Amino acid sequence: MINKLPSNKSIELSDLPKHVAIIMDGNGRWAKKRFLPRVAGHKVGVGTVKTIVEISAELGVKALTLFAFSSENWQRPKKEVNTLMDLFVSSLKKEVKQLHKNGIKLQFIGDRSEFNPKLQARIAESEELTKDNEGLKLVIAANYGGKWDISQAVRKLAEQIQRGEIEPDAITSDTIQKYICLNDLPEPDFFIRTSGEHRISNFMIWQLAYTELYFTDTLWPDFDRAAYIEALQSFADRERRFGQTGEQLMKAQ
Ligand code: FPP
């Protein structure tokens, strides 16, 4: 049970989401409001990442997926892209030992081949170091896009068809699912986007089919413990029906 919530309510641990997916948005606006360069917002945003990872691990959330860099983010000014890359490298270097100590298992999804060799090496090292950990699974979506994810799955499936291992008629959503990123994890049951934007923006469009969506005006650098707990409380208050009626669900309990 999580007590001392902002609203004086409590959340049963069994009502927590198993897999939280977050679009960390609003770093640039946070900086602009303070007449700072956009990259200052990203730097403070790294601190929020640490806080949210710590709370998720502490509460027993099974998986946390963070959208760190989308396939479309390459279009940003070169200087901002470079700073983001440097931030990823330095954060990984600085934090990976502590993450490992806390039993956190790191995984990256997305097309990493376009990253510079140093970042690719850090990604591989951090995955290797933490691969046997059994605590929180921390997934970083980097150079990731939901349409890219579906395309890479379909490509692998087409290769299977070409090898004659599967008939086109036999393809179902389960067959595709086998190749979609994170198929070994429970699908995200809770999605959070900060900064007042109400869009999925090509993030895990396959995996979010039944996910509860939560949007908050809070900018990512300001998304603190209280804001996260408030979001989790909103999830705990919802009834997930998966296409059934509330009565059917009551009977099944
Ligand atoms: C969106 O804010 C944020 C990003 C594109 C980058 C997210 C990166 C971090 C939080 C830092 C590092 C993360 C890790 C995993 C170490 P925005 O720039 O789109 O903000 P705006 O919409 O206000 O312009």
C-alpha cells in the first residue's frame, strides 16, 4: 500500500501498473520559460529520469519504458542532437553501475545502428552488464518509432514466408506480435505523456492498443514524485474492461 498520497488516499500495490510507458516531453519549454538554452531542460530532465526510475523500482513496477529519442528527433538542430547524444553517453557511464547494483535490467529498443560508435558501445555494455538482473526492467526507446517497429517485424515475418516456414493465411496478430519489440514483457498497461500534448507521436503504436492513457500539463523536468504518484493513482482508479462490460468483469472475479 502506498500511503501519504497527495490526496490523502492510498493505492493498493496490486492496483499498480505492471508496465509504464512514458513520453518525456516539455524539456525545451521548461528551459525557454527560464530563458535558458533548450539543452538545459534536457539536463534537468535526466534528473527526472532518475527519480522516476527509483520510484518505479521501489514500488515494484515490473517494466518502465522511456521514449528518449524518436526517429524524427534527428531533424532537430544539430547542436541539440549532439548534446542529447552526449547526455545519453554520460548518463549511461555515470548511472549504469548504480542501476546494476539496484538489480535493474537495461534494454534499448530502436535502430541503434545510426548512433555513433561510442554510444553503441555504451548501450551494448550496459545491456550486457545488467542482463541477468531480475528487478525493474528499464527500457530506453532510442531512435525508435512505432512504425519502424511494425516494419521491422513485418520484414522478419516476410523472410519467414520466403523460407516457406509460414503460409500467408496463417498470419494473425499473434504471429506479428512475436517480432514486435518487447514481446517478452507484459504490454504497457499505463502510458504517461507530460507537457500537455495529447498525442502518441509514433510511440509503441502496436503495444499501446489497450493501454490506459494519461496526459498531464506538467513539463518533464517538473514531473516529480508527487506528480508520478498522482498519475499512478489515476490508473488505480480506472476499470480496465478490454471490450467487456463492467458486469462481465464483476462476474469473472
Ligand atoms: C522532449 O522534450 C524530450 C526529448 C526529445 C529528449 C528526452 C531526453 C531526456 C529526458 C534526457 C535523457 C534521457 C535519458 C534516458 C538519459 P522536448 O525537447 O520535445 O520539449 P519541448 O516539447 O518543450 O520542446
